[in-house]
Amino acid sequence: MSTVFKHARNGNENVVFLTEERKSASKLKKTGLVVGGVVVVLVLAAVAGFLIWWFAVKPKILQQKKALEMISQRTIVFSGDMKLVDAPYKPEYEDPKSMEFRETAETLQDILNKTISEDAFLKKYYNRSVISAFSNGVVAYHWIRFDFPSSDLELLPKLTEERLLENLRRGVRLEGKRSMQAFTITDVTASITDPRMARNPSASTDCFFKLEATSSIKIFTSPGYPNQYPPQTRCQWQIRAPEGKAILIKFPFFYVQDSCSSDYVYIFDSLSTSAAHAITQYCGHRPPTNPLEVISSGNLMLVNLITDSPIQRPGFEARYSAIPIVTAQTCGGLLTNESGTFTSPHYPSFYPPMVDCNWTISVPIGMKIRVKFTMFRLKEPGVNIRVCSKDYVQINGTKYCGERSSLALNSNSNTMLITFHSDGSYTDKGFRAQYKAYDPQNPCPGQFTCATGFCISKELQCDGWNDCGDMSDEKKCQCEDDHFVCANGICKPKYSVCDQVNDCGDNSDEKGCTCGKNQLRCGDGTCLPQTVKCNGKKDCTDGSDEASCKESLGMCTDFTFTCGNGNCVNKLNAECDKVTDCSDGSDEKGCDCGQRPYKHNRIVGGQNADVGEWPWQVSLHYQTSGHVCGASIISNKWLLSAAHCFMTGDPVYRETENWMTYSGMNDQQREENTVQMRELKTIITHSDYNQMTFDNDIAVLELKEPLEFTSTVHPVCLPSSSHVFPPGMPCWVTGWGALREAGITAFVLQKAMVKIINDSVCDSITEGQVTSRMLCSGFLTGGVDACQGDSGGPLVCLSEANIWFQCGIVSWGEGCARRNKPGVYTRLTKFRQWIQEHTQV
């Protein structure tokens, strides 16, 4: 029964009884409404689903499909250029959007298409050809793309530059004459290039730029600079200068991801990305004191920025201008003074490609000439430096190239010809040379004359070290009592004997050092039965019989690294070697240290340090006295220094308010905005520090405010107690100390390479003053050492994993750089636990 309400006259409810027929009609009506609603919902759902698929899902599917296609195929791109003989150059060719550019480009692209189609193999994998630019001449720049599916990758070696060039040179001239816009095409080139640099300027709207260089300096930057460039960046800058001019680009700021395989800036001496015209490829972070500066040979330059790393960097700022072209008439010359200097063109900028220079040095008759290169870097990929087939300096009929730390040459007469040549690809910093006339009867007054032409102190002769660079100072020597005589006659310090390093060069210092048959030699030279090796017991006093033994993973020795979970790794110097050895990964934790963010190409005998070269170095200033001691950064809140800087007779040196720390400093006299000043909160010196013997000479300093790590402020790695720094290992000491004994302190941070000295030798020459908590480093001959004012500074060594570990702290020594008086340092491996207890670092 259904109740229906109607407006009754009397206001009473009106009741109507439904018949069976009316009941049935009502049911059908309800069913229709339900079905209709369901249909509408389904239709709306279908429409919504289609819209979602079309606008959200489909693009992702297509993107994934495209990615799969890219993965399943290999793209090869060739780039190059060709010359259009007798074709008039049109200014409109410089605009890729112009009708003249498009018409000519399309004609040339059609010629390339038809030419390549004549080769059945090339045609099968050919994708397209693009004309990317024109220059006066008329020269057309092109790139050609081929795609190989994964099923045909084994045929990839057949696609060579030679095969493509043969096809182009054979057919492109003929096709050029057949085309509607007839061209005579010559000088076709093509070489393999990175497909990511292939750009179509006439179609590109993003990150493609045309720049005009003039005498005034103009600026362009990478996208997103100075914050971050976007991921998957593909940018290109075409730069043109007036005819008869070259282009100079300076990068005052340059910070691209370290790996050139993913991110890089590639610069060409052309509008083509052909390697034949490459000036340089660069990545990483350049210090402001050594910026990247490149020069073209003519009025064209092409700059590419390619990035694929998931980590983005700020990018670069570039300043460009037009300068006079360097020619053979504008470089080189006649040098007639008895001494002087000369450099490669535009040094310290990169020298330009396609340059030949000649210098003729002429001095008075009876004199000879010595040329010494204080900087020499002519490096080029794949060049044999013994042949020097590309860029070179030629002197006395011999070519020199590559990178050389020392090069000195003498003339055969009173004249000398120096020739410099650079080819069309890849340039470098070049060289700086000094020359001086000398009396051939006395070439090095008061000094020893090396066969290389160097003059060195006579004290460096026959000291066991290769100071000349060619060992000429170590030949025909009468060895001293504290030296070992090698079979080849060279003298070596006795601590070089049986150190498992071929110091003599003929291995004579390592002969007779092995134990008998079936015997094991311990690290201290003791011979034990071979059966004790890897038996799980510490038979050698130093535990070397259990080092690197998989069977003795739980065995802890002097060589083992103790993991966070208490397990031991029997591996030499396991920490921060970029290999996870501990099951809990503790050997690779806290390893964001010991790296120099900047890329780099006076302590007594030392030299000026570059900005950011030693980013953990700290200068400690006391009141108004300026620099007093050094320190090193071990975390953003803690520094490491020497106790003797604070534990003096005057207690005011222990008061934190009297000290100021300067991190990121290079020059004491310059205000540098990269320097971070911090006050001290706590000074903790070792409780067992001995002011008489300098034993336990170590201190940690807590900062009031944490440091911000930058390119010039970065911590050094601390070695574990098991870390080994072997005798003879080259390490570096840095500081602003005195340049010579009783001399003035340095203003610019100094660096010097020293070598770890054997403990027994160290103990002997210091007459027993060295404890197990100290180590010696330097040269027994003297000449290079730390000095007053370097105290508290770091002695650092580079590991095989390219990580810098602090080996010692500058502590004490007798004088500075004296013979048989090397520097004595606090041995950090003995204080690793002490540092951790006080700093949690």
C-alpha cells in the first residue's frame, strides 16, 4: 500500500488504492531510473578515465616507451663542416630563423640525405642531417645522426668516420650540382661527437644563444646561475667577433659537477662540435686564483653546457670580448738581454689554437744560455709525450709537450732558438720561461750543476734524493755512513733498505730482505714459519701475519681497523677507501672529509699555496699579535692544534677570549670574503703534555659558532689508530710560519712536500728525543721544513683513494730546515681515541 498526499478540500488525507496495472508501471519506472543513473555514472566514469589516461597516463607511457627505445638503441652523431665554393655569403646566414638560412640549410640537408642514401648500410641506420650554422667563406656546419637498434649493435663498428667521409666526399659534390640551388661543395669533414651537443638552431627555442663579441666585455651565464643549473641541461652559445679578431672568454666563477662523463663545458674553435676544433672540455670547481680562460684562433667560438648528473651545481659566469688575433708576426721575437722571461701567447690564459711563435735569444759571444721553465703544461688527449705530434715547444731540435714540473735546458752556443707550435685542437695553460746567460766555465757558481741544467745546492748532491730530476746529482757519489750504496752507485738513506719499496731503481735496496724458504717476514723484519700466517693468532709482534686474512676476520692486530660493531677488518688503511669492509659500514662513515672542493693544477723551501688548496688549514691569532699558530678543521665545531701553542708560561694563552680563528684564509694581508672568523669556546690540551719534551703535544679547540663548509673551508680526515703512513711516503706541511730560520713569517699560505722518515732513523738523529707519540718528516739534507709560526698546523698525506688524511701536527725541531734535523710532528694515530673522547669526532 502506498500513501499519496494530496491537497484535500477539507484538509483531510486522501487515500488512493493502486490497481495491479498501476503497481507494475510504477516498478518499471523505478527500474528505468536506476538503469539510467548507472549508465550515466558509467559514461561519466569512462569519460573521466579517458581524460586521466589521455592527459596523465599516456604521456608517462609514451615517455617510458621513448626511454625504452633510447635504451634499446645506440645513437651515433658525426659533426663537421663543408665549404661552399663560389657561394656568396649573406649576413642573414647568421640568423637561423631567417628565410635565407632555412632555404640554404634545407637544400644542403637534402644533398646529405641523398648522398647517404646511396650507401645501403648507412641508409639503414640513418636518421637525419642538420645544418647548424654558417660562417664567412661560405662554411656550412653540420651534424649527422644514426640510430642502431639493440639487435644490430654488433654492426656498430662498421660505422666509422672513414666510411662516412668516403661516402660524403664521393657523393656530396655530385648531389650538390644536381640540386635546384646548385652548390660546389668541397672540404667535407666529419668526426664522432657527443649526441647531447647536437642542436638544431632553426628549431631550438630553449637555451640556444647567438652572441656578438666586441672590444667591450660582455657577460653570459649558465641557466639558473648563481643557484643551480636545471637537470638535463643542453645549452649552446654561438659567439662571433668581427673579421680579423679573436674571442677571449674568462670564467671568474666555474662550478660544474666533478665528473666530465656526465656534466661538462665543451668549448670549440669553430661553430661545429667536431673534436678537430675542440679547445677544451672542463668540469669541476675552479678556484678564483686559477680561473679558466680560453682564446679562439679566429672570430668564431662555440660553448656547450651538458649536464646529466642528479646533483646540480651553480654553473658558471663567463665574460667575453674580442681581442687581436695572435699570429707568428705578433708573438715571439729577438731577446738580447742577458736575462729575461717569455711566455706562450696570452699566458696564463690558454694559448690559442693554430699559432706558431719563434724566440731567438742572443747573448754576448763566449756566453751560453740556460732556459728554465717555471710553468710548463701542453697537455692534449691521446698524445704520446715522447713524440709530441701536436702542440709542442722545440729547443735544440727536441720537442717537449705534456706537463712537466721541471724543465731546464742549456744552449750549445751564445744563441738559442725556441719554437712554439699549437695545432687546431685542444689548448692548455702553456708555459712561462726564464733565461739567463752564463759562463760555461762556471755554470752554477757555488752550486751543483745538474745534467738538466738546474743549479742546486751542493748539500743536495749525493743525499739519496733525486733533486735534479734526472738523478745526475746522485751519480758517482761517495756515500756517507748513514746511507746505503745501491748497486747502480746511487746513495739512499738507510731507512730505505728493506721497506718493500724499490728506492734505488734497480731493487738492490730490497735484495736479501726476504726470509728463507717457507718463512714469513713480519713487518719488523722478523722471520717466522709460513704456517703461522692467517692462523688466527698474533705471532708477529705487529700482527702483520694476520693482516688481510679472510680466515682471521675477527682477529685484531696493529694493522686491523675496528668497526663500530667491534669486528675487525684485516685490511691496511680500510677507513674511507671508498670500499665498504665493515658489515655495519662504519669504515666508510664520516668520510666527507679530506677532499679539496676546488680543482688545482712558504714553509722553508716551499711555495705559495693556491686559494682553497688546503681548505682545512686554520690561522690562530692571539690578541693583537696576528698569526701565532696553525690548526686544522676536523668538524664544523672542532679544530686540531698543538698543546704548546697554549701551554706556555703565561696563563693568558689558555684563555679563549684572547684567540680568534680564521678559516679559509690564504693571504694574511688581504681581506677575503671567503674567510670565516670564529671565536673559541673551549681549549682542551692533553693532560699529559710535557713542556720539556713536547710529548703528547696535541690540543682540540671548540668554536663558539659552527663553520659553514665551502670550497675554501672543509675538514681533513683523521686516521684510525691502525692507519699506516710508511717511510718515504710524500706528505705536505702547510702554514704561515717563517720562510727561514729567524726570518720573517709568510703572508701567503705556504706548502712544502716532505717525506715520512723511518722511526729508527728518526730516533737516532734526534738522539732518543722522539717518543712513540711523535714522528719525523722532512729531508735529512735539510732545505725543506716547517718553522716558527707553523706550530699546530697539519701534516697531511694523500691516500690511494684520493683522500687527504692528517698524519701529524707540527710540534718541534732544532732550527729550521737544518741538515739531519727534520721536523718532529705529533703522531695522530696515537691520539685517535683521545680526540674522539673529547670531541665525538
